[in-house]
Amino acid sequence: MAEAQPANDDPVAGLIDIPLPREVSLWPQTWEARIATILVLGFAIALVWRVVHVRRANRYRRAALAELEAIGRASSPAPTELLARLSLLVRRTALAAFPRQQVAPLVGPAWLSFLDHSYGGREFSEGVGRLLVTGPYRNGAPEDAELASLVALVRRWIKVHHA
């Protein structure tokens, strides 16, 4: 008689592993898709660089606006003190934005003309902005409405002046 084969206790021992498929690449397979991906990435990097550059370039504006808000929140300073602080703020902001040789020697009407030219209006030399130059030498204190208009003009100048 033939000898009986010993029974195999493990039924999966004779199975063969199924080969796994290749991993799917995240890189696009066509050249057009690769070029489009590179262009989109390049545009995104350029956009981020531009936003950071503009944000850094306008840092002085944010600081000047914060100081203007602090001046506005101060417990009602005397009109002459408010004029002096506003004048100093405008001068420091201009020195931060423009070349020192262009801004530092300006006084009086030339200073107001410079502010008008950098702003694109006439409110400094012909309007309430004259208080920056004439305010400390006036006999009477400026009215509250004039001061409020001057603060609004200074805020507008800080936001929109162009170097």
C-alpha cells in the first residue's frame, strides 16, 4: 500500500504573494502639466514675495497711523501741543518715506508744497494743513473743528502719499 501523505496543517502555506502595483507618483505625468505646475508655483512664490515686500515697505505707515491713533486717544491735549505732535509726526513720516536730503531742509511754504505734491491735493498749502506751519504762531487757539479736519488730513496723507 501506498504511504499516506502527512496532512499539512497550514492551508495558506502554499499560496503565492500577489505582486503590488507601482506607487502612484504625485508629480504630473505629462510635460504640459509639469510646466503648468511650475508656472503656478512660480506665480505663488512671486505673489508671496510681493506681498511681503509691500508690507515691509509700508511698515512706517502702519507705525505712523498707530501713533496718530495714540495722539487722538490722548486725554485732550492743548491745541498747540496737538499741532506740535501732528507736525512732528508728519515730518518723521516724510523722513521715513522720502530721501532725507529732499525733506529735511524744507520749512514753511516749501514744506506745505512738498506735502501737497506728495499727496496730490492742495489742502496743505491752501486749506487746513496750513495749521502745521502757522498754528504755533497764531494769537488764538485753533477751533476743534479745524483740529479734527487737520487730523483727518494727516491720516489721509499718511495713507495715500506716494514717494
